[in-house]
Amino acid sequence: MIMTGQNTTPLFDAMKSHIEEAVIPFHVPGHKQGKGLTELTDYLGVRTMQMDLNGMPDLDFINHPSGVIMEAQKLFAYAFEADEAFFLVNGTTSGVQAMIMSVCEPGNEILIPRNAHKSTIGGLILSGAIPVYLEPECNNQLGIAMGVSLESVCQGIKEHPHAKGVFLVNPTYYGFTSDLRSIVRTAHAHNMAVLVDEAHGAHLSFHSSFPLNAMAAGADMSAVSMHKTAGSLTQSSALLLQGSLVPSSRVKQVLNLSYTSSASYLLMCSLDLARRQMAVKGKDMLDKVLQWVAWARHNINRIPGLYAFGRELAGTPGCFDFDESKLGVNVRRLNYSGYQIENLLRSNYLIQVEMSDINNILAIASIGDEPENFDALVQALHAIASCSRPMDYREAPPIPAFGKMIVSPRDAFYAPKKTLSLKAAVGEIAGEMIMAYPPGIPVVCMGERITAEIVDYIELLKREKCELQGTVDRYIDYIQVLGRR
């Protein structure tokens, strides 16, 4: 359904008018509409470089919008059923951190799923908040951390009644969602704000077949990565706000701490256009995506040794609902790891999936896909599987229990540190994070006790050639721990 005013793009229209006026640019950026960087202009095109502008009266100013940016943000908020929307040009990472800083002051507690993205740790360091980690449910067959249960949230609230908020992920990278509406009701009954990382859920608002989005569930704030699933340019996201529990003035104060004064108009115009497209055409576009991904899931499940999981998992622990645009495939019965399948798809078939882990690969379906893409993926997986002899089912290596938090992330960040080998660091307090990226979920967080089980799991990930990040040592052979040298 076309919503009132959604067929307009005030920011993009202002940009076009500015370019058509042929204004002489005695202002930054220094390439002056591409004339100062001709090699890039030749490759990208003159129009792209002309759109790389900075704030001025006719184009408005991101730090204090009162013109076309303000109008575009109002339309964005309306499309997502929020009270306010704020454009972000530093990805959803900046939105996640702004949410935490808007709700928490130093020493405040906040409930957070342990499988949240690394950006939440940055938010904890910046705000000085104390995390109360909620253990997600785990699916041992798939070897995947799922969503958090309502019972886990209720127990966390009971044990920490003075926490300022509950932070959730909707959906997880693999598409699993928690009982968001019930969690929101419970948190609000205890005067706790609900903040939602919706990095992989920007499309949820525009089709009834998807799980409930954060604003519809009554959450106070959410951060949406429009670039991931809704068509805008990489790094462009938005922060959504509704209700009175989190004051708008506070959110604006926080955003102005980290906002650039030179926001990319290419990114913001892409948000304006992507919002219009999703509001006006999103349902029809997503109809096709769901049709194609259902076909792919069905055909992958006919290949011996592969399991493309889907909505049949809804109702199992940690999966209240499922986002069917996430095409996760468990490869555990093949003589390959997920990492190996990802590499084979890229090197032999020129197919790049979103991510992999020891047991699975993840392909993300979106409005930019075409049916032949799914056919190519199915054919490639069939060819790989035909060269492998399926094994009897083996349970995936268990995800180790996360270490106990001894020092807050902020205190650990600023504390004196020394460097030890991973093996020698068992029993020490981590001064760095270690995470597989993607998905960017920390195996070890700053301030946590390092256990032997965690070190063994990291070594397993290294043997599987997983992309690990977080330490100064690029090879993850050493880690900084708390203590003087």
C-alpha cells in the first residue's frame, strides 16, 4: 500500500536541482565535482562526483536539519511507523552505540544478548554501562546461537531490577527472532527501554510474511541497516525512535557527539530513494524474493548432505519466528566445513555468500536478486555435494560458555595491559576482543575471564581458516590481558 507522501524524495530532488543550477563550487570537497580526481570521475561518472557535496542552505545540514533532510527523515519515520528518524552515514554501528549512550550513564546496567554484534561493546565502552549478558538459546544440530527467550529476559530483569534497558537483535544474522512484543511489554512494565539492533531487518516493515519489526512491537529505539536489505548504499542506515521513554533531545545530543559535519549526500540520497522504493514497491519486490528463495530452499534440501533451514524451526528454543530471506545452509554432513564451501563457491563458481561458520553458509536474498542467481547457487551446491560422500550426522562442535565478566568493558579498555600467548592467557582477564567476522559476535570480550575452552575454540576457528579479528596481533597468536608488563 502506498503511504501518504511516500512517493516523494525531498532530499534527492534538492540534490538534482542544485546540480542543474551549475553552482560554481568554492567549497569542499576539494575534487570540485570530479575535476580534481579525473581517474575516479572517468570510472564512476561525472554525475556521481557532482553529487559528492557538503552541507549548504539548499541541501540542509545533517547536524541540525531544518529543510530537505528534515523532510526526508520525517518521511522515513512515517514509513517505519516511528515518531522520528535520524539518517546515519557511519552504518548501524553508530546507531547501536547511540542507542546505548542515549539510555545509559556510567555504571548503569543494561541487558544484552551475549551474541550481539561487536558494536555493542563499543557502546558499552563509550557509555560506561555495565552489561548483563543474556545467554542465547543454541541449536546444537546447526551449531548456531539463536535468539534470547522471554524467560531469560524475565530472569535478567528479576535479578537486575535497576537496569536501564534491554538490548535485542531482530533478526539474528541467520534470521532467528525472539518474542519481541512480549519482551517489550515485560521491559516496559519495569520502566526499562527496549533498544533493537535491526541491522538485518530493514525490510521487515514492508511485507506481512516477515517477522514483526521493532517499531511495530513497541520498542523505543531501533537501528536499521537500509544498505543490507533495503537497497541503499553501503554504510547508510537510520536510527528510529518512538514514545517518550527515551527523550528525543537526549538522542540528538548523543548523535551530535559522533556525527560528521560532512555527511555524504550520496549516502543520504540513497536513503531517501530506498525508503520511497520500499514504501511504494516493497511488497511486490519482496513477494518475488520470497518466491525465489523458497524455490532455492526446496531444491537445496533435495541435495544429499545439505539442509537449508527455514520457518520450520519457528517455535523451537530461541526461534519465535524466522526471516525467510536468510538462506542458511547446514553443510555438516558433507566432508567440508562452511568455510570451505564458501571458498569453493567463490573460487570455482564466482558466487560469494554473505558468511560462513564451521557448520553453515549464509546467503542473503534481497530485492536486488534475480532468479538466475538462485539457480546458479543451487547448481553449484549440487556440484560440490556430488563430489562429496555424505557422512552420518555428527553433532556440531559446541559453542563454549562465555567467560565471566570481571571488569567492565570500559575499565578494561583503559586499564594497563600486557601481551601473552593465547595458551598462557588462560585464567587472565581479556584486554581485547576476539571475534569471527562476519558475523562480528565476540568469542571473548574485554573484561572477561579467558577459559581453556574458549582458547580451544579459537584455535579450532583458526584451523578452519576463519576470519578472526579484534587483537593487535593479526594472527591471533597473542592477546592483550589486564596487568602491567
